Amino acid sequence: MMKEKIAKVGAQIKQIRLMHRLSQKELADKIGIAQASLSNIECGRNNCTLENLIKLSEVLECPIRDFFVDLDGKCEKEKQEAVFTLNDLVTALLSLKK
């Protein structure tokens, strides 16, 4: 369970890095760690220290909480429950047309 959460944080860091169009090397240099260390964090092999989370949030210009989005999986479950199928949508549209 803990490994899953560590991997989710790493994946979120990677996603935000990619949104900023930074390579692992570029981001690692900016926060003062080796590219291999950042790779291990993004893949969930290593923990990210609080110090590095703070540096990442500054470089990536995002709040630290963004690295912990849906860590417990509750939002994902709510999203799945809120998703309509195409058939549901067509049925709803047809009922509005009547």
C-alpha cells in the first residue's frame, strides 16, 4: 500500500514535469539532484524528501499538494461513478428532445 502511494506521488511529479516540458535532467539540475535520483522518484523506487518536494514545487510553480492529488484513490472512484456511458448520454438527449 505504501509503495503504491509513493509511486502515485512519483507519477504526479512526472506528469507535472512533462506539462512544463522539462526533461528529467533539466529538472534534476534545477533542484540539485542527479537525473537518476529523479528517475527513481518518478518511478516510485525512492521516496522524495520534503526538501526536494519544496524545491520541485518552486521550480514547477505549483503547490506541494498537487503532488498528492488522489493519493487515497477516492477521487478516482468518484470520477468513475460520475462517468456517463455514450448510451446514457444519447438516452438523456433523446428525452430532452421529446
